Amino acid sequence: MQLDVHDTLLAVCRLPADEPVPNWVDLSARPLVSITGTADELSLVLPQAQLPAGVAAESGWRAMSVRGPLAFHLTGVLASLSGAIAGAGVAIFVISTHDTDWLLVPQEGLAAACEALERTGHRVHHPARPAGPADPAGPTAR
């Protein structure tokens, strides 16, 4: 798999299930805004710069998106990616969209997660580098 690392720090916050989506959530924000409602919670993932003071959240997450779109019949994608990251001892928060999967890792675990993904055969593209064809000599140096 090929993944793109995104620069923006993200936050994950939990609101009561019966609360409406707050008006401070900017759906056009990039790289990712996710709103998930269940019977137990309203879960938001958004750029942490959008988070107003006083809103409880887990901040400092960095996103990696799998280059897609991914076909719905594919199997083992998340198992391969999350297994590599777990093997490096890095926490992970995963969001799947219609087209692809997003893996969020703590900022301080990003380097270890990327190294683990590359060791297991995945290609990680960083924002400071142009995304070109895979280097036949091996993983790209950071």
C-alpha cells in the first residue's frame, strides 16, 4: 500500500450522543473532518486548530491516508497496516471513508509508525517530498 502523511495536527473529541454537531466544526477543513454519531456518543475528528478553548479532546494526532480509492472487496488492508504500527508500539485511531482508510497516530509516534510501515513493504510519502514512483533501492530516507 502507498500512504500519504499529512502535516496538520488533528484532535479527536467526544460529545454527548444527543448533542448537535457544533457550529465551530468546519466541514471544508483539510486534510480530514470526520463526524460519527452512535447511540453513545458524537465523535469528531478535525484539525486541532479548530477546537475552541475548553473543549475536551485528545490532540496531537497525525494522519496518514491510504492512496485510493480502495475497492470494497479488498481484504486485509487495515490488518496489514495496523499490525505494522502496533508492532512498533504506536497507538492508532482508524477512520474508513468510501474511498480509503485514514490512520491517525500520535505525533510523537509518527516516525516509528512510518518506519514500521516501510519495513513491512508499504510506501510512505511525506509532504515535504514530491510523491514520485517507488524507489527501487528501497524506502525513501527521511
